[in-house]
Amino acid sequence: MGFYSDDIEDKIKNDNDIAENKYQLAELHKVKKEFEKLIKDYNPNLLN
């Protein structure tokens, strides 16, 4: 057992995992927007 009880360690890990997932989702959203802009600039028909 670490410094915290196992339940608290699990909660911290879960909270960190959630934060990491939200960060990755935000990054993916940015990439998606960049691709959509590129597609719109070069071939708008692909977005239909």
C-alpha cells in the first residue's frame, strides 16, 4: 500500500485518466477542425 489508501490512489488515478482523456479529445478536436479547414479550402465537395 502506498502513502494513500488504495481507494484514494484509485480515485486519483481515475481522475488523472479522465483528465488525460479530455486533453486528448481536445487535441483530436483541434486536428479535426484543421482537417476540415484544409478540405474546405481544397475540395469542399468532400464535406458533403
